[in-house]
Amino acid sequence: MNHKIRYLSIFLIVCAGGFLLSCCSLERAATPTPTQAGGFIPADNTPTPTTVLIPGVPDEPTAGITPPPPTGGELELRFTDVMSQKECTAHFPFDIVEGGQMRRISGSGILDCHQTVEQCGEGVCLLYHSKHYLDASVAGVIHPATTDFPDGFLEATLAGTYSLTQYWSDYPPDAVVAFTEEHPSVFTGSDILPVNFNFAEGATDEIVTPSGEYPWVLTLHLR
């Protein structure tokens, strides 16, 4: 990965509310007159009870709730395998650790993506296989909000060992195949990849491949 992948940098909504109170005034009816049978009948001049509402004030009070800050999340990785044109996906969960004036993230995860596609040419068809594997740790620092990053800024790294294995199978006996399952092409490398995010749900960053096509796209998810 040292020479196969290069980098490209890019990175909760806090809501506040108030309490609104409503009030109403109720005008009570005049005292009813007792009948000879001991019951009650309304007096002739008894007004109809009415409810008076103050205009512009809601009937029910509403309370603003500030959501708690996230305690963790994950980096979701997606990219397209060049040869098979199929997508690989991986998840790298992390916890948020409070330490003095600094908040940090720490976690790990594994990419294990196997793809197979049929390839045909000159009347011959065979199967192409690719295996992407990455065992990586996630670490980083959450910086305070700024004008450019109102939700804060996550400066992180994805560090680990990556391997890509490629080979062909199901080929005719007389076919000449460069890489077989018994003798595959294997590329292995270790690296520390910097990634940066606006510290908000759904923020993305990319790791650009040498050709510029099919970048590795990482998406930040918070919980």
C-alpha cells in the first residue's frame, strides 16, 4: 500500500430550545338557584361559560432537548474492485475517549472482500478472482469547532497491513494463465493513511488510487 495508494484530505447537530407557557382564563357561571326538590336549575341571567385564550401562545408547552454528544461511531469504507467492477465494503468501529481538554477516537476493524467475475476473450472464458484484506486500527483527535468546521474537525488515521491477491481459474487445459490459485499474484504492504472529516454524521473523505479512478471512500457515522 506504500506505493499503491496516495491520500486526499477532506472531514451532532446541537439543538437548543426554550420553554413556551400557555395560560387561559375561565369565567365561572353565576351561582345556580336551588329548587324545592333540592335540585339545581340555572338562574335566568347565568352567562354561558367561555374560555379565553391569549392570542399567539400555544396550548401546550414545548421543551427543547439537547441530544447527548456521541460516544463512538465507525468509519465505513467502500470502493470498487477494478477488475471485477464490484463493490467492497468494510466497517471500522471506534469509541470516543475523553482526556482532559482533548477528545480522541480509538478502534479497529477488518476488510475482507472476495470478488469473482467471468472474463471471456477469443472464444475462451475463465474466472477472475480478487481478495482484498486489510486489518487496520483507527485513531484520531476531535478538534473544537471553527468557522470552516462548525461541528468540529476529526483528524484521524487508518493504519494496518493490506494485501491484494489475484488469480484465474476454470481455464482450458491448454490455456496459458499468468496467475493461478496455486500460484497467485499477491501484493502486500503496510501504511498509515491520514483521513480527515467534518465531525458530523455522513461526512466523507477519500483515499485516491494511483490511476485516480475508483477511490476508497470513507464515511463517518456517529452514535
